[in-house]
Amino acid sequence: MRAALIDRFGGPEELHIGEVPVPEPSAGEVLVRMLSAGTNPLDYKIRDGSSGMAKKLTADDFPLILGREGCGVVEALGPGVSGLEVGQTVFGMPALTHRAGCYAEYAALPVNCLAPVPVDADPIVFGGTALVLSTALTAAIDQGRVSEGENVLIHGGTGGVGQLAVQLCRRAGAQVWATASTRNQDRLVDLGANPIDYSTQDFTQASPKMDLIIDGAYFDTFLPSLDHLVEGGRIVVLPSLADLTPAKERGIEAHIPVFGPMPDRLAELAPDVASGALSIEVAEVLPLDRVADAHRQLETGHSRGKIILDLR
Ligand SMILES: NC(=O)c1ccc[n+]([C@@H]2O[C@H](COP(=O)([O-])OP(=O)(O)OC[C@H]3O[C@@H](n4cnc5c(N)ncnc54)[C@H](OP(=O)(O)O)[C@@H]3O)[C@@H](O)[C@H]2O)c1
């Protein structure tokens, strides 16, 4: 099968398309013929060796297939697998400890990370859903505990995770403000957020103090955000390597999303993703051999919605 591989950590030029054997599903896994794979900042952080997951890789893991979420058709069941059928279209993200990569024609994925895709839904959209939706659920609901009537601010409201965080917080009945650059203000309005243009406005002046801040940007936003919380306010910072010490020292509740596969919650929300009631914005669809372009775009830190690889 064709797959996007790296032989060592490095820049986007390390990504190359290679021919590798179709993986055999082990016990608890299914072989999935991939239709699409989402790209995420995590992927370039694994590629360049900077992510926590990359630091756990050994020489035996190379050549490494990248890609942590995707959508495809169940081709075969591994030993002892039940709950899914051959021919079913599924989507999901393996746990970070699992080595399967989704930038490939086939992937052997744990059955317990997969949820069914509704009939007639767009497989491209579902390729880019599992990781961002799981992150947004963890940030907004589990750690953020957003509730009706609260004021919430989301930094990076038009990113892959940010767009879903805005929508989940709105659904919970919160008033939402969100930041983005000038060109993305229209999307913030479409999502139902009060838009803040971080390139021309100071968010601390443009919005009231918040019950919850979900910070997808971190570097310029984290410290001023701590002063922009009401007494007892919470902050959830998305980048995994963020240093929460300044919040903890002040007694402010602060989290970084850490989560495992949540197929039941993904399955529950899949009809809303399929109908667009929960909108995943597909900014660009690229073929597998343009995967390096996807990484270059993600690394700018200014991609909007999702860049998805079409593997059909
Ligand atoms: N902890 C976890 O498990 C987990 C899971 C998923 C993602 N993450 C991390 O969360 C971060 C966001 O992920 P993502 O997939 O949403 O990224 P993304 O799709 O690349 O989006 C990043 C967004 O940030 C916005 N942005 C850039 N600079 C900003 C600033 N100074 N203030 C406000 N917004 C700014 C950009 O909007 P403009 O183009 O308008 O500037 C862009 O839309 C990444 O660091 C990612 O690695 C962590």
C-alpha cells in the first residue's frame, strides 16, 4: 500500500510516499481501507520530534506512518473483534500509545477507537473529525465544565479545535467570545461567537471577564488570560507542552486536554456532524502526495478549519 512516511525526525521534506505492506490487524483491531485522514498540528510536532509522543518513539518505530485520525471502510476484523462489520464506514483516532498511522491506504486500528459514520455522510469531513471533536469535548465539557449562562472566551476560534469548542460552548448555553485574525472574523460570526480581531483589538478590553477561557494559541495569550478570568474561573490550554505553573501559582484551575478514544461520544454526535448542525469546516482537500504542503500550512499556525487528505 502507499503511505506517507518519515525515516527520521525533521522538516516537511522528510515526508515521502513509500510502498509498505498492508498491516495485519491484531487482536482487538480492524483493518480499515482509508478514505480520508485529517491533518493536525500534532502531526508536524511528531514529524519534527517535538511532541511528547515523538519522544516515546524508538528506532523500531521507523519508518513511521503519520496521521492520528481518519475515516475508512472496515476491510477485515482481527481476532476476537465484534461490534463492527466488514463494509461499514467508520471514523476515529487511535490512542497516542498506538503506532498506527492514518496517512495510508490501509490502517490497522483498535476497534475501541472507531465509531460508525452515518449512511450517505461525506467521508472527507469524517476524516478530520475524531481528533478535534474529542479535544473540544475534553476542553469544553470535561475539563472546562461549561454551563448555561457562563461567559466563555476561545483563543483561536477558527482553528480545527476552536471551531468545535465555540459550537459546543454555544450548545451548552454559554455566551461565547472568540479571537481570530481579520480574515477569519466572518467565520466567528457564522459560528455564533462574538468576534474579536486579535490583530487590531485587545481581548481584555473587547470582552468581559470570563468564567472559562479555552486557549488554543498560548504564547501571547496565556498570561493576559489569567487576568481576564472571574474569581473561580477556569482555563484550558490546548498546546500539550504549555507550562501551567503561572496559573497554579495563583490558585487558578488550569488544564491541558489529555484523553483517550471516546467512540461512544463520537457516535452520538456523528449525525450532527453529518447534517452540518455541528460544522467541521473543510478548508482544503489534498491528495496523499501533497501531505508535505499540508504540514507547511499547519506550521504557519494560521490554518482555518481542517486540511484533509483524500485517500480514495
Ligand atoms: N492537548 C491536546 O490533546 C491537543 C489536541 C488538539 C490540538 N492541540 C493543540 O491545540 C492547538 C490548536 O490546534 P488546532 O488543531 O485548532 O490548530 P489550527 O487548526 O492550526 O488553528 C490554529 C488557529 O489559531 C489561530 N491563532 C494563531 N495565532 C493566534 C493568536 N495569537 N491569537 C488567537 N488565535 C490565534 C489561527 O487563526 P488565524 O489564522 O486567524 O490567526 C488558527 O485558526 C495546537 O497547538 C495543537 O497542537 C492539543
